Amino acid sequence: MKKKRKTRYRDGYLSVLKEKIKLNNFNAKENATVFQEVCTLPFEQLSARVQDIELMNILDKSLEIKVKAPNCGLDIDKKMNVVIHDDLTSVYSISHFDMTKEEYFFYLTKVGGKKNVVIERIEELP
């Protein structure tokens, strides 16, 4: 019986973020966008198949990047965002995702760079 090879995620780290509404002293929404980091995962970038592009066209989205990351038991929500390599000039929304017991597959659409972005970290990246 063959042993299953362990997947290596060599392309870097991505941060899964949840937008947090920040209010000032007058209970008005502040201008700065604040994200709360949910988790940081290693990832591997995948090539987009024809089926993936057709799926995104049906959803009326564009596919910028498709990545896979290890499954950490996180409840993924399409309202979450992703930042790759802490590059705040490129913030991605999760357009679609699939998951198995071992991995997540994220289909990401770039929503642009965010000005005045603050990320509340759970811990520092390695």
C-alpha cells in the first residue's frame, strides 16, 4: 500500500480576514477599514481550469487567483477577505470556495487595494 505524500505549500502565506466595523466616540463608522485576522495559512497557487473560469462567469465574477491551503477547521464565509504576503495593496474577496477534509480551495477576486487598512493580528507571521 502506498503512503499518501504530504502536500507542501511553498508559495507563501495568506491571511483570512473578517471586516470589523470600527466606531468612533460618536458611534459613527470610521473612515479606516479594520480587518480582524481569523487565521494565517500556507498556500500553493493553482492554475485555473476551464471549468473554474466557466463557474466564475456563471457567478458573474472574475477569477484572479486560485489557491489551495490546509483545512484548519475554519468556518469559511464568502464575506471574508484574503491578503497574500501581507500586501495590503491587493485585497481579495472569496468568490467561491471548495473544501475537503484536508484542504480549502479558494477562488479569489481582487477588490483592489484598501486605503487606511488596519489588520488586528492574532499573532505575528513566522
